[in-house]
Amino acid sequence: MLRNPLRYAAPLSRRLLPLSCRMCAHRATFSSSASETTTNTPAPSASSTTVSQQQQYSSSSTNASAFTAGAGAQQQKHTGKTTVSPEEIKFFNGLANTWWDKDGGFAGLHDFNQVRVPFIKRHAPPLPGGVIPDPLKPLKGLRVLDVGCGGGILTEALGKLGAKVTAVDMSEESVKAAEARRVSVLHKELADSIEYRCTEVGTVAEHEAGQYDIVVASEIIEHVEDVELFFKQISECVRPKGGSLIVTTLNKTPESYALAIVAAEYVLNIVPRGTHQWEKFIEPDRLQRLAKTHTLRHLETQGVAYVPFLRQFFCEPFCRVNYMSAFLKE
């Protein structure tokens, strides 16, 4: 595990000097939503509230109970094999107070909504019954599963577009922060459209398979222990015959190592150190191969690049660092 990449920085910088001159401002590290979807996966949370969570699936119902207030949150445990990394959970729980600091370590995640939200909208399935979408709320009438929601940065953006969003994360502190914000900050209509759960995606797949029109796994797959199992679980949650799966992550290239780890974490300090492990990055081709094994058809893969001093993401064709992929469930 390349937790201390500085030992490799010199040879890589010599090898990538022309590229770094051209792209050194690109921040490819908005992966703090590293919460996993299994027995214990963390993503940082922005508040220290005492919101407690008890997820109880009954054999007669596919819906988990909503948050309940109390002390000592309990986490629903998945009965099968887990994809969660305890090390990742511990790491991201340590960043629990930074989710909604838009100028802090997760500023890039907030800025990433500039491109990932339009990408999700573009690949949303048609509304039931041929209903014409509301231009202001184009996702109204669709159920969305946000896997690895962290503090709810993407969750809220999707809720504002009218979606009914179930957001899951294995970081208890992150989910507490997201829920506290939902209750105390969001207006009622938006708050009522969001349900946070401290659980793993394997549990959702067991009890709610095929019930979501859109499943989004944004900046999380590069943090799981078992990519194949994780991809299987998120695929199982997608509605058959027309549901969409959206994955955003980092490509496994020399450029992603130089920019997303060395530059972002150790030089520019725009991402918390230790956020990423390069050996866990995933090539687009690998995602597409996994998709074929789960009756998912590849629709589009779009590379993106970040310019920190502009706080802007831009689409680019090469996918050398960050990219977004869309799939259709057949």
C-alpha cells in the first residue's frame, strides 16, 4: 500500500515533467466519499450530533427504517462477504468534521458536482409512463441510491433535482452529520426526499434488489477491498430493463499517481494525506468488463480534470486521472 508516496515522487516527477507542466493544477482527488458499503465503511462527517441509527429490515418489507434519535448508533451488518476496509473507515471517520467546509479538504467534492450532476441527469432513465420531466426537477419520480454518500454532498444535489434519494454509508459519523444537516438545515420538501442509512450496499442488495432507477457510486469504488463483489452488489440494486448505474473514480495511470496523490495530497495539500492508494485505482476497461458480467451495457465514459485555483472541473477525452462511467441495466 502506497501510503507514503514521497519516496516515489522524484522518479515519477522526472518521468511526468511535461505532463505536470500542462496539468499540475488539475486536482484529481475528490475521493473523500470513501465510505464503503459493507460492515463498516467510513466517510467523513461534518457534525458531531447524537443522531442514532437503527436499520431493521423485516422479512415482510424491503424498506429499512428511517433514522431515530438516541444515543449510540447501531449499524446493520451484512450477512455475506464484506467489501469494507476497516483502515479506510478509521481514516475517514477521522475527517468527520470537514464534509461541509466548502473550502476545506473536500472542496473538490463540492466542485465535482459541476460535472457529475449533469452527467447523472444525462443518463437518467425515462420517467414512468412517459411523463415529461420537469425542467427544474428532472429526476422527480425516480428512486436513486447514493452509495458511499459521506456527508451528503451529492445526495442533496440529487434531491434538489426531485429524486427520492436513499443514501448509504458505513461511516457512522458521516451519516450522523448528514442526518443532522437534513433535519436542521434543509427545507422540508428536500429533507423529506432524502433518507440516510448507516449500512452497506450489500444489505441494500439483499433486501431491495432491482428497486432503484439510478444507482450512483461516486468516488468510492477505489476504496473498497473487493472490487468485483462491490460492483456485483451495486449492480444488483439497479432496476432491470432500463435502470442506470453511474460510477466515478480514478484511472490507474502514472498521471493519476503524480496528480491525485503526490501533487494533491503532498504538494498542494488540497486533499487529506492518505486519502488514496494508487494500487486501488481502476481502469475504465476493467469497469466495462465487470459491467458485461452483470447485464449492464456501457453507455459513456467521460474523463474530467480539475483546476484548483479556478475551482472548476472540465471534461476531457483521455481519462488519464478522473473519469465518469454510465451503464444501462438490461
